[in-house]
Amino acid sequence: MHVTAIIAAGGAGLRLGAGVPKQLLDVGGSSILQRSVSAFGSHPEVDEVIVALPAELAAAPPISPDDGWGFRVVVGGMRRQDSVANAFNAIDPRTEVVLVHDAARPLVTDDLISRAIHAAVEHGAAIAAQPVSDTVKRVRRDGAGLAIIETLPRESIFLAQTPQAFRVDVLRDAIALGASVEATDEAALAERAGHTVHIVEATSSNLKITTGEDLAEARRRLTSEPIRIMPERIGTAYDLHRLVEGRKLILGGVEIPATRGALGYSDADVVCHVATDAILGAAALGDIGRHFPDTDPQWQDASSIDLLRQAVAIVHTAGFRVVNLDVVVILEKPKIAPHVDQIRVELARVLQVPVDRVSVKGKTNEGVDATGRGEAIAAHAVALLERER
């Protein structure tokens, strides 16, 4: 029997307010996305894994296959059901059972995956679902607030989770219906297509990460796992550019309204330059001049935030990841305070860290030297990396 797992991770996932897609946030030493993909990639009954990702992540998937298993990537759609449909169109023709799983449930167990597969084989469609323990009330909203209409028998109420598992013909019917019908999951579409969906009982341990509290709880639950040694590396950097007429002032990928901009071979984004040097330095991988020399025409007028993105990929390949970044910008005018939050968001997105791990501060040089006279802009940075071993 050939089993395909579809991991739905096509959304932006920014409701957590972390400044980066939530599927990239760390839980227990791995990203949410990595844990979810690994759970299915390493499962002995799963033959292939297809991951639906946003376009900006699909080009360079932030996933590392282990122990011989692999995965394929498709670009997600506007809706969750569109992402699943895109992935379904890419499944192996031999597929008999398809699992659909939300990447936001990284704590799924081997046992739950197995039971979902077997239930789909037996019944055609099955979903993991948790029985409720509290008494359930149905209510209506009126001018006085919420009023109870009836009390529902709690033994008949289950909270839907994933994985959801289907024989391939059942999911094909559900997806065909989903082209014209809105639904919150494939099980609802399968029901509307006339199929009976069975329950595979699950528990609250199969947590879905939606809020900051959920993220904290997932991390707490993983603290009992063996602690992995993750040595830390620190890198520092300094950069300075002259300010001239006729140039844009770009800081951290954000254009700052100014009468003069920094002079340089690229866009002269001093924030991205020091960030790039700091993370490369922490990993002992050279500097911006080594990887993006100003003697190479391809880097002329280049976007420095794109160079930083490539530097992040370089340190990831070397087995490192960014923990946090602290940048000090030295500039007489204009003041950068109104733009700091946007700069932090842009840097966090590229560094693949929560925005609360990126600090950007503006200082003046009190009229001293070229920077103090407003003739130049300078920046310092400190970056912390960690590496698993």
C-alpha cells in the first residue's frame, strides 16, 4: 500500500506576531515545520511527503531530511483547501491513502498517524479528533449578550484535529467539491460529497500552535526531551559609508526618507552589511567582501537584504542558525526611530527568527568626526549563532 502525506503549510502564519511565518519558529530545537514534516517522513508506513509552502519558502525549503527520507514541495494557494489541492495534484499515481496534516501540529505521534492510516483503509475517511470533557452549550447573541439555547450531549461532540486520512478516491471527490465550496478542512468536504468520516480518538497532546500561549506550551512539553548540546558563536561587525546626494538611504531593506543616501557598490544598506558580516564572522565563514566582492558586476546595485538572505543560507548550510542580532546605527539625521520596527520585521524575516530577537538602535556621534558632521553613516552589529552537534 502506498501512503502519501500532505503537510499543509501554505499560509503566512503571522498571527503569532513573531514577524516570521510561525512554521519557522523553534520548538524543542527544531522548527515547527521541521518537526511536522519529520514526523511523517520518518514514519515507516508513509512512502512520500509533499509539503505545501508559501512561494517565498518553496524556492528554498527550510527543511532538512534525515535518515534517508525525503520530501517534495508545491506552492500553496490562497486557502488551506487550495494548498491541499495543489499537493494532491502532485501525489504519486500509486497512492492509495492520503494523509493531510497541518504543519502547526508538530507534536503528532507515530501511533496517531498509524491509526489514521488504518482507519482510512477500513472506512475510506477518518480524522483525528479529541472528545470534549466540558459540558457544551449552544448559544445565540442578542442585545443583552450571549444566551444559552440548548445544552448539547458532550459525548457526541469532538474537536477536529489532523492528521485526516482518506482513500485517494474519497479525497479526490472532496477536493473536486472544494473548487466551488468553502470549508475549514477536507473532512467537511468529504462529508458534503456524501462520504462518511470516522473518528480516530486523539488527545490535547496533539496541540495546534495558534497563539503565543500554544507555542509556550509546546516548548514546555518538549523540555523532557534529551537536551542537545548547541554551542554558541558570536560575531561582530562594523561598516561605514559616505552620504551623498542622489542616492537612496536604505536601512535593513527599508527606504528611509532622506536628502542623501549611502554611497556604495550595492545599495549600500549599512544595516544589512553589518548583519551579514556579523553572522558570517560568527560562523568563521569570511565576510561580505569575500562572498559578494565589489569586483563582480553581478553585485552592482544589488539589494543588500538579498545578500543577507544568501548569507543566512550559507551559515545554515554550515550547520548554524541565527539566535539574535543587535545593530547600532550611527547617523546624525534623519532620525531612524520611526522606522525601527519595520526594519526589525524585515531583518527577522530574512534571519528566520522572531522579531523580538532583533534589536536596532539609532545613535548620533554628537558632532564628532565625519559621522558627527553628517558626512557619513556607520553601524555596529553583534550576532549570536548556535549549532547542533
